[in-house]
Amino acid sequence: MLSRVGAFWLLALVLGFFLGAASAPSPLYPLYQAEWGFSTITLTAIYAVYAFGALAALLVSGRLSDHIGRRWVTIVGLLIQLGAMLTFVAAQGVADLFVARILQGIGTGVATGSIGAWLLDLQPPTNPRLGGLVGGVAIVAGLGLGALAAGLLVQGAPDPLHLTFWLLMGVFAVALLAMPLLPDIVPRAPGWLGSLRPEVGVPPAARSTFVTSAPALVAAWAVAGLYLALGPSLATTLLHATSHVAGGGVIAALLGTAAIASLVPRATDPRALVIRGSVILAVGVGITLVAVGLDSLAGLYVGSVIAGVGLGPVFSGVLRSVTPLAPANKRGALLAAIYIVVYLSFSLPTIGAGVAVSVYGLRGTAYGYGLAVMALAAITAVLASRRTPRVTPTAARS
């Protein structure tokens, strides 16, 4: 049996790989598109069905780990994820990509809620915000590094459409074998069957903070969704770059920077993180829009990095301000509610962007999308600045 510390960091790594697998197809989409000839609308739909699968899984299983334990729920997520990787390997057409992405979304949705709650269970009692911080960093780092690694495989490895997913299958198989070694300390509670009934679980003590933080989540993850679905197309088509690494690199510039930025201001008040991060996110998106207008790949990277500097603190600030407000037996449900907002934010706007591209083109869509995100970030900064900071209640430690 691993120690609590070892299990904590292993789970963070597993969570990162789940999200790395989610972004790995992004640099591959142009290859699939060239091979099977589907439209940009279809591309964004393939991307977005992942989020719908994850959302459905979260609605059904978000509270399940509070009843039967974190380990068994995570094992189910890993098994579904292995099925998704195998479907990618065997894909022969667009329909197979839809099936693979739906399975991938379901597996990730099942696992992220339980792993996120597991991190909170195993975090040091002296640092009650570490689980939320590490969970947020693992998510954004996984998304960024997964896209970059896949871009490198596309650029230099043989058969990247299959090799990428064979490698990920190996990782998830090892994670599955490690599950019995991890301590699962959550108290079991009766009523697991009833927990499968969809319910958004935001405890009363966390509701005000959750509502105030929602626009920040929408703005941050709408940007991430645009990058994950259309970022490689922006880099390789609109800005005349020919390297597949450039496509994955744009995603890594945004989300890799976000992961690093999440770690830097650990001692900062979470509310201040959300305010400052929202302002920086708006500035970065603005620079990105200017770069699109100038056809500047360098400007796109600069804007992406600055937006990432804002996105990371926004997401970690929300997690660090909301998650400590939930008692242990409500953590899975609260994290499910947070991830529901996240998945809706990077799926629905992205589908809209795919439709808009066919009407207004990639450049016009980027302008409209970016301005909407900047407005949401500004709203967040205003709302958060007017909210009175509150002390974590003792209920969160019960």
C-alpha cells in the first residue's frame, strides 16, 4: 500500500494523463480531416461530444464515489478510457471518432470527479487547499502537454494516428494495476443507487462563491475549448504555419502556461487570483485577436501565453475558494458541479464556433468569440471584487 503522500501525487499524475488523452486528438484532427474529408462543423462536433459524454458521466456518477469509495469509481473510468483508446486505434471513419470521443468523455467524466475528491481526501490536513490546487494544475497541464506530445508524434513519429493511442493505452493499463495500492479513506455511505440520480451538488455554504465564480469558469474554459478544437487550424491555416508542432504548441502555450501560473501564487487569496486572472485573461485574448488580424504566428503565441497566465490563476482560484467549503461527504458532488460548468463552457461555445466558421470564416469567428470571452472576464472581475471574502467554515473540515 502506498503512503498518503505517494498516492496523492500518483493520482495527480493519473488525472493529468486523463486530460492529456483528451487533448491528444487535437493535433491529429487535421490528419483525420484530410483523410476523411469532413467539415469544420463536424470537426468541432467530434471535439465537443467528448464534453457531452463527460457531462453525462458527471451527472450520473458525480456523487457515487461519496458512497462506494473513490477506488472503484476510478477503476470504472480507467476501463472505459482503455476502451476509448482502443476505438481510436481501430477507427475507420468519422463515426468511429464520434464513438471514441464519447467513450473518452464518459471515462474522463467518471474518473475526474472521483480523483479530484480523492486528492482532497489525501491532502495534508495542514494544507486544506493543496488538493484543489494540484487538481487544477493537473487538468490544465495535462491538456497542454497532451496536445504538445501528440503534435510531436505527428511531426516525427511513424503512424501517429495509432501510436499516440497505443502509448496512452499503456499508461492507463499501468494506472489500473496501481489502483489496489492506493489508500481509499472516504467513509462508505448507504444509498449508492440513489446517488446515480442526476443532481447538482453545491453545498449551501459554497453556493454564493460558486455562483460568483461561474463566469470565470465559463470565460477560461471557453478559451480553452476554442484552442483545443480550432487552435491547430489557426496556427496551420490562418497563420500559414506548416508544422504540426506549431498546432499543438499553441495549445501548450495557453494551457502549459496556465499550469505554471497556477503554481506561482499559492499564498495569494483565491478571490484576488480570480480578479487578477480574469483581467490578464482578457488582455491575452485581446492580444491574440490583434495577432489574428496581423497574421502573426509570434503574436498568437504571445497572446496565448498571456491568456494562460490569466487562465491558470482563475481556475485554481475558483477551486481553492470553493472546494474547502464542502464537507468530505459532499466533495464528489461539488467537484461534479464545477466540472459540469467547465465541460459546458468548452463544448457549447465551440460548436457555435464551428458553425460560425462556415458563415464568417475563421478570422471573423475568432473575433466574435474572443470579444465575448473578454466581456465575461470583465464581468467576473467586477463580481469578484464586490464579493466580501469569507472564512472557510468549520463544516468544510468535518
